Amino acid sequence: MLHKHKSVWRELHTSFEFFGHVVDDDLKMPTIEQPHSDAPLDDERFAEIVVSKPISIIVPTYKENANIPSMIERVRQLKEAHAIELELIFMDDKSRDGSVETVEAAGLDWVRIVERDGERGLSPAVIDGFRLARNPVLICMDCDLSHPPEKIPHLVLALSSGQQFVIGSRYVPGASTDDDWGVLRWLNSRIATLMARPLTSARDPMSGFFALRRADFENAQDLNPVGYKIGLELIVKCGFENVAEVPIHFADRVHGESKLTLREQLKYIKHIRRLYIHEFGNAMHFMQFLVVGASGTVVNLLVLFALLKMGLSEPVSLAGGICVSLITNFLLNRRFTFSYARDRNPWAQFAGFLGASLVGMLVNYAVALFLVSSVLQDAPSSVYIAALAGIASGVLFNFLGNRYLVFRKRYIRR
Ligand code: GDD
Ligand code: MN
């Protein structure tokens, strides 16, 4: 199912609902302390946001010891300025760089650090953190001070006004990023965002700064992120319809380097494919089937060309092209289109695949013949229309045969 998301949350609604409310106060100066890089917005001169339910801030960390003290300090300032009840949980993957000692030395009862066991990873760390969180509002953010904690009340207010998922966004009007972003990182981020467009119309679904209700998180079905796009995973798997974006200033990390290696980034392709399948199911299988079919045409022609060049006769070369393309089509479909069935006997599947192709051809022929002989009028173009309709039915039949017989789903492969 395709969800249309409201992509930009434009107004600050005055709201006295569940999680937060706005106190109108012309005389009072803004109490949100702005970081030096984040110029005060005018609207903050007119109202103050009061966060009225406790929140849990989850911060995944890997070797962030140098950033932890400032992170705690910024959150402490926020907590005090707004009298927010909150817990701050660092989810650390055995950094062993003194992070644990640093958090313990801070000696604050609302701050803790959890050392995870098992597989290292940003997304699983965030999911584990959300499971440990005790408060009804969950916030996720980086530890490197790229994400301004001062925006948390705005995220909470958006939730309070009925939004289900709120992103601290780099790509909505009013947002900005530090200049030091190289062209490559910028391009990379943009392409990744574009690939997520069919899943959500949010401008910055890749952001690692977001808020949601714990109750919604608990309803998330089969969370299974690969890589680090945990926000996108949540938007899709929770089926959020109302996604809001609050503009932020995305600062360069203060200490250390980004943990996101190229290898980590490549996992995004795998992740996005899974999300497409989750969201579009058969349409996605069908699309892959069509792409494989198109590749088969190219293979067929190339082999034909090669065999003719080698001096083989036309009948033999034509047959060669068909055979080779049948094999490549089978292998590609088995590997990609129907990859969930990869663990089953390939020979039986190949036999089934050939059978389905044969039936597809018969359907193709029968439909074309029927159309041209008893439906379409006697016109020069009729036979071509009939042929196209035949091809379409043949392909569809072929797909259904493969999808529901040859490569039927027994269970979903993870
Ligand atoms: N526990 C844990 N395990 N934390 C990790 C791991 C891990 O394997 N890898 C990274 N982190 C932590 C970092 O310590 C940091 O606090 C946060 O996750 C984000 O990692 P960065 O290294 O700061 O990533 P980035 O700034 O390059 O990427 C940011 O922008 C992306 C969008 O472009 C992050 O906000 C990403 O979440 C976001 O998708
Ligand atoms: Mn970062």
C-alpha cells in the first residue's frame, strides 16, 4: 500500500493536547537557548513550547567519547530551560574508548549508557534503545552534535498536533547544513533520498534525528533494517501516514569522523529493495521480472550475433539465442525476482520455469489468434495489435506461473 505523507509541517499549531502545548507570551523572551550556529527563528519570540510528557532520547554511539560531555550538557540545558522530564540513553557498541566512564562520571540519574552485546550496528542499537525506553515519546539523534537538541520541543509539538512521525529535516525550507559537506556526500544523500521517494514523500527520510510515540513503535511489524536508515524503516514498517518535518540546522560533527563507511552505505540498496517488496509486493516482483525479461532480449540478440559471426547457420543461431537467454532469465529471476525461493532445488525450478515459459508462449499465441480472427476488425494494424496483446498476456501468464507455482512463497526469507 502506498501512503501519501504530508511532507512538510508548516505551521506551529497551538495545541493543548497530549504531549505538549504552546504558551503564548509576547513579553517573555525565548527560553530555548540557541546553539551558536542556529540563529533564533522569529516564531520563538512569540511562544514557548512546554513539553508536558516525559521523553526518552536514544543516542546510538560508536567511539563518541569526545562528544558525550557536550551532548549531555546540551540536553541538560534543554531539560532545565523547559523543565522537561527526560531520560537520555546512549546505546554503545563496545566502543571501549572511555564512553562508559564518561557517562558514569557525569553522575546524572537521568543519563545512562548501555553497552550492547552481539552484532554492531546503528539501526539495531536504536531499536534496542527504543525497547528499553520508558517514556511515551521517543527521540533518536546522533551523538556528534550534528542534530540540535534544542529542536526537540518542536518535534514533540508536531507529534502533539497529531503527526505520527516527525523528522528533524535538512531538506525543507528553513533548514540548512554546514558548508563543509563535500559534493560527493551531498550527491550521495540526494540520490539515496530520491530512491526513497516511492516509499514516502518526506524530504529527508534519511535523517537520523526524529521523534515518534512509543506506542506506535511497539506496533511496528517485522523491523528488519540493513544499514543505518532506521528512520525510513520505521516510516515504512509502521505505515505512518502523517510524517512531519521540522527544519534544522545540520552542523558538522564536532569531534571524530563519520562512522558510515562506503560498505555501510551500499547496504542501503539492499534495504531499499526490501522496503519496496514490503510496500509494493507483487508489483515489485513483476517489475523485476520485466527487467529480467528485457535483459533476456539483449542476451538473445547478442548470442544470435555472436553465433552468426562464428559461421553457424541461422536456425542454429536463433535457437542458440533462445536457449542462452532462457538460462540467463532463469538464473536472474531465481537470484533476484524470486530470491526468497533460492534455497529450493534449482533443477526442479528450471524445469518449472521452462514449463511456464512454454505455457506463456501458448497463451501468447492463443490470445493473438483469437483477437485477430474474431475480435479485431480487418485492418492492416490489427495483426500487430493482436501480437502485442498476445505478448502482454503471455508475459503476465508466465509471471503468474513462476510467482505462484515455480517460485511460490513458503515463507519470507530474511
Ligand atoms: N551503537 C552504534 N553502533 N552506534 C553507531 C554505529 C554502530 O555501529 N555506527 C554509527 N553509530 C552512531 C554514531 O556514533 C553517531 O552517534 C550516530 O550513530 C550516527 O553516525 P555518524 O557516523 O555520525 O553518521 P553520519 O553523520 O555520517 O550520518 C548521519 O546522517 C545520515 C544521513 O545522511 C546520521 O544521522 C545517519 O543516521 C543519517 O542517516
Ligand atoms: Mn553524524
